[in-house]
Amino acid sequence: MLGSSYIMSKIKLSPSWSLSNEANETLGAELFLLLDLIHRTGTLTEAAKQTGISYRHAWNLVNHWKSFFGSDLVTFIRGKGASLTELGEKLLWAEQRVSARVGLQLDSLASEINLEINRALTSARTSLTIHASHGYAVAHLPELLKMAPDVQVDLRYIGAAESLASLNRGDCDLAGFHLPTEGNGQTVINSLAPLWDQDGHRFIHLVTRTQGLFVSPENPLGISSIKDLVKKDVKFVNRQIGSGTRMLFDQLLAKDNVLSTEIEGYQSEEFTHAAVAAFVASGMANTGFGVQPAATQFGLDFIPLAQEKYMFACRSKAIHKKEILELIKLLKSEEFAKYVFNLPGYSAPEAGEVVTLKQALSP
């Protein structure tokens, strides 16, 4: 019989894509990892070492796929190491964009599957269901909650408004959303106001974070503000309608009297901060809007424009639920503080603090 000590190996779903020729030779994960490490280290020797393959195998791999495409993926310069060609960069960005675009949806699906399987295996562990707008601090919570072994977390990424609506339906324990500060949040507050209640909800601080524009290294187009997005040569990539980041961006447009119709690419949408950054890094857009860790992840420069508070809403009567108290304790821990410290543009001065609606909305 399976008891409470049973530990299941978790299901993980990972996005991938491949290219095949007529001989069914497939370009896949090994080459993508090697290209990424060549890009990061600038040498084939170090890239091979970190990939866990021999130098000869790495050399053969690069040359094999050179023959496949009929063009170099890597340029070697004596005494200067290795760098990716334009084709090599495009392949790498394509792989990263696939991961950035669908990875979170697969994480959400894997979370749901793991929870249902664990429920079938044992009733000893309790669950904490979180529906939340995507963020790098939120994404760390399943790892953080491993420190509370009796709690299993079901984390699903949906928009801020959808998260709060889900909480009100009783479909989740916590709803994650973000509120802009410094006078930039009224539009967001107005849109979310019907979904929260002074007496019925309590709010838990997670982090304070900075949002801004992603631009190519050294900012070749000289983009420095929202007003620069209307320049002729600038192409933008947006977040999806309903996301808190999209609402904040629209508020900033209104503040600077910039019409969305003046921005090329305003209608193009990606569903995560990382997907926006990958789109810019691939050269398909010149700029996008999101949080700083995404820019850092893809080697982009970042122009800060606005700060915001990321919070969880929960029902007032559930604030003393064991699983929520465990999370609050961990948010106040040194481990979480260390993690946030290493996220560019993030801080956690009030992590784990529980407040009322009035306090949550205060500047």
C-alpha cells in the first residue's frame, strides 16, 4: 500500500522542435545547447566541455549541420575563439523563443497533472493552488515550497483579471497580480476593482519589481522613452490583452499622449516576459516591454520606466489555512530574500506581509 512517505518522481514537460532531412537526420537539443554555450563562452573548447561532449564530437556536430544547411553556423578565428554566424544566431533564438513562448503553458499543464496523480497516490499531503500572472518570483515558488514537504503546489499562469475571477469562483487559494505605483496604476485598479472586496479578501506582498523597455545591446536606435516607439524604424512587440503588463503599458501610453495606432507592432502579442525578450533578441522587433530579468536572460539592454507591487489575493476566511501560513513563512525567509536579491530590478521589502485592500492600494 502507498503511504504518506511515498515520493513520486515529478512529471516535467519541456518544449522542443527539430529539423530533419530526407535521411531522417534530426537537428535537436544537443546542437542547440552547444550553440548557446558557444554564444556565451566564445570558444568551442569550453562549450564542448560544458555540454559534456568531446571537442571532436562538437567539431563534427557543427560541421555536419554546416553541410545540412549549406552554410556556416559558427565562425572560427585563430586566436580569437568562436562566434555564431547570423544563421547560428537565428537557430538559437528560434529555440529560445519556442521555450519562452510555450514553456510556461507546459509548466502549468505539468503542475495540474502532477497534482492529480499525487491525489490518487496519497491523501496525506495537502495542496496549495495558485493562479497567477507570470513573474520570475512567482515561478520560484514551487522550488521554495519544497521546504514545506507536506504541501504540494499547483501553479498555473493566467492573466491578473482571470486569476482574481478564479479566486472568487473558488478555483484557487491564491491569485497573483501586480499593481503599478507612482501614479501609473489607476487604469489597472479600475479594471480589477470589481474583482476584489475590502472585507472578503486579504492581500500578501510578494515583491516589488521594475518594468521597462527591452532594446538590443548598446541601444542602436537610441530608444529612451515611450515616445520613441513612434519612430519610423522602431518595431515593437506587445504582451497579450488582459495581462497586467499590457494594462500598465497602455497606462504609460496614455500618460505620454501616445496613440497605440502610431506604434508599429502594437498588435503583435507574446504571452510571457521571456517570450517578448526572445522576440527582440531574435531581431524580429527592436523593442518590447517587460521585467528586467527577461532582458538579462537574453542579453538585452533595459530601460526602466515603472515600478509595481506584485501581490497575492486570498479569501479573508482562508488566510489562516495551514498551506498559506507555510507560504507566508517561506516568503519571509532568508532563502527567498537571497533569491530575489539576484533578480535584476526586483526587491522584497515587504515579502509575506498581509494587508487589507485599502493598505494594498496605498502608494
